[in-house]
Amino acid sequence: MALGVVDFILQKILPYPWANLANSSAVWAVAAFALGCWVRTGLLRAAAAAVTLLVIAVPSYYLAATLIQQDNLSNAWAPTSLLWMFFGVLAGVVFGPAGVWARSSGWHQIAGTALPAAVLLAEAARLLNRNLIATAVIEAALGLALIVIVGRSNRVRLLALAAALPLAAIGFLGFELAGFA
């Protein structure tokens, strides 16, 4: 529940561009990835934990909005909220296991290291299209920093960066097709 509540509060108290970052779908995906890293074993367990994290975060976000600024609680089960929960399921089954992969070896380690960077780079490209340059720069820098932090060797980091770029292009198309604002 903390992800949704903290997201809402940070949007209220942080200045631009940090407030945009707080409500980033890519940052939520990275949270699912981090949970997968923490779980470390069991792809199904990591996916289930990440899906649970992201799905519960949506109504908790709207509950915080209700308690803090008196929004209507029915927003928590509105069609847009259900759509965000659906995207949470999709992101959870991808990014939770990616966290486990990042702690493994071989191509799994490279893909797991590349995926959180790729989603941040994809969203950064979307933000550039919307002329939100400061937030885009922060997200791109975070994506690159994640490769450095998560990658266990320079070889893995370089291969993950090489994989992250085409994955980011695919993610960008996914954001476009899904109609993310």
C-alpha cells in the first residue's frame, strides 16, 4: 500500500520535475523490479509479489487522494483505475522476474539488468516528445545508473546497455500503443 500512498504524497510536496518522477509508470515498474531482486528466487513468487505490489498500489493511491484532498473514493474502482491495475499485472509479470534474472547468470542476468533501464529510457523518450525535458533527463540518468548499480561486472553492464536500447524502443512503442500520457 505504501507505493500508492507515497506516490500521491510526493506528487503533492515535491517540486517539478521530481513530482513527475514520483508518478512515473516506469518508476513503478522499477519498484516491481526491486521487489523481484529482493525475492531473488522463484520467478512465479517474484511475479506474484510484483503484481500484488502494483495492483494494490493503485487503490491505495486513490485512497490517499480521498483522505488528503477529499477526492471521490469511487475513483479507486473507476474504469481508469482498473486499466492501471491491468497494466500493473502486465508490468508485474515482466519486472518482478526481471529482478530475479538480474541476480542470476548468463543471458538472464543481462536481460534482467537491461529491463529496468529500458523502461526508464522508454518513458524518458515519451517525456521528450511532450517537452518535459528535465524529467526525461532524470529518468534517462536513472536508467543508466541502474545498469551500473545492478550489473555485476563491466561486461554485464555493457551488454545490458546494448540490450536496453532496443528494449527501450519496444517499450516506447508499447507506451504509444497503450496511450500513456
